[in-house]
Amino acid sequence: MSRFISNNKNLHDHQVSQGPVNTGKVKTGILLTNLGTPDAPTADALRVYLRQFLSDPRVVEIPRLVWMIILHGIILRVRPAKSAKLYKSIWTEAGSPLLAITKAQQVKVAKAIKDQHGDDVEVVIAMRYGNPSISSALKELQSKGVNKIIALPLYPQYAGPTTGSTFDAITNEIQSWRWIPSLHFISSYHDNADYISALVNSINEHINKHGKPQKLLLSYHGMPKMFHTNGDPYFCFCHKTTRLAMEQLGFSKDDYQLTFQSRFGKAEWLQPYTDTVLEQLANDGIKHVALISPAFSVDCLETLEELEVESRKVFIDAGGTTFHYIKALNDRDDHIKAIVGLVNPHI
């Protein structure tokens, strides 16, 4: 028995020497995550990205065998090339807008945190699908000796396919670690005062520059109605964000409308649909609309192409004359303040 203990002690000493040293001091890691992006605007890169994204059972709640046949037999044969063309239309010299802006957020958040807490806090970013992966970001924190992690998925309104899936990925990684760090997971900030103020500021700035629209649309990413029926709070959180922001703006119910975009497939999704509402508004004689998407913390394909380009076309083709897309909060200073405020109490 003594020989067994001695041998294992030597093994333990060897393992510890290969990993981060535990100094006994709490070192905190902040993990900021977003949905993800392909590595390039090509069909091959989109096929890899879509395979990972659409294989997630949180995203598509269809019996696995049936869905895998559809996904691999139809969708991954057709959709990557179509999606690649759309990504090419928004790609920049810095690459994917979502990743480039998230990196800018990381720099600003890290500076603000360092100014307040010094060097004992690390800030990293990760994508739920694509790169940098959640697994690689967590391993980076592990290698730096982090023993407390604060995870903030940058989805203001909790939803199973986004925030819930991010929790899955984080726990799937750390459950295999020898030493499990303390973990604080921020699951929603749909009613956070600083977040609401940043939304209101961005709308007010737009109005000061372009005038008040006849109708402001707050367009949230869609979700199958079945998810809401089965208990997902996303629909309710979207409504609360809208109410709080509109109250702060002093808008009446006739000044705005909440809608949902990006539906896919034949199932019923949360309504009303953004494109349908835009067409109806134009048919009703509304000539000037502005649109903002509070569910997106970073501009990406769904905002820069689907909303700014496709939604504009729907409205103009139906008879509207003036359409404005109000950008996501991105790395605005008031948005960075909100992000820092969310993680600060847990450092």
C-alpha cells in the first residue's frame, strides 16, 4: 500500500508540474460568447459551420434520425453555396463582421476590467459554432491558472438554442477537467438597466439625425412557436425589453411594433413576422420606418444582410420610401459599460 501511495504521489507531482500552478489566489476568467461565424465566405467553410450549428439538438428539435437524413441529404448539399454568397456580401478586410466586432468588444472590456481590477482577470471570447471555439477559450483560461469563470453569452434575451446551448458547450468542456473552477453563468440581461439605456441612446441618436419614423420596428430573431409553448422564456423576454425601452423613450403603442425575423422551414414561428409587417405597413400608407434588432449584440449576417438589405427591399417594393436600419450596439461605449456592469459583481 505504501508503495502504491508513493507511486501515485510521484504521478500527482508530475501532473501538477505540467499544468498551471495554484498559488491560492483567486484568478478570474471572463468568457464572452456569441453564436459564431464560418472561417471564410466559401461553400466549404459554410458546410463545416452549418453542420455544427444545425446538428445541435437545442437548435433543431426534430427526431435525430429524421433530421440527420434531411440535414446531410438535402440541406448541406444545397444551402452552403447559397449562404456563402450572402456572407461574401458582408465580409470585410477584417473578416467576419461578427468576429471582428466581438474582438473589438473584448479589447474594450478587458481594458475597463483591468483598470478596475488589475491583472488578475483574463477576458477571452469564443463562438458557440466555429472559431475560436468555447473549448479552446476555456482551455486558454485553464492554462493561465484561472480558478473562477464568469460566462456571459452575448444574447440579451435567454433562449434555449442560444444561451442554453452555450451552457451545454461550457459544461461539456469543464466536466472533464481534473480541477473544476467556480462558474458563474449569466443567462439573461433582457431587463438590465444599462443595456436598456444603450438601446435607447442608439435610437435617440438615430432620431436626432434622421427624424422620428412613423413606425419603429423592434425585430427579434425568430424561434419556432413550439419552443415557446414548451416553456422557453425568450418570447416574454423580448416583450419586456421592448416595453422597458419604449417606456424610457416615451413612445406610445402606435409608435412602434415588435416583430420576429429569420424563420426557417414550414413550422409556425413566433409572430408577427418582420417581412409581413413591413409589407403591410407600406400597404397602409406608412412611408418612413426604422428598424432595430435588440436581440443582436453584434452586427452579423442576420442584421447586415437580412434586415438592412432584404427588409429594406420588402418595404420599398411594397410602396415605402424611407427605411433605416439602426445598428446593433456593437462596441459602443455605453454597451461596453453594460457588459462590464454585468460581470463586475461576480469578479
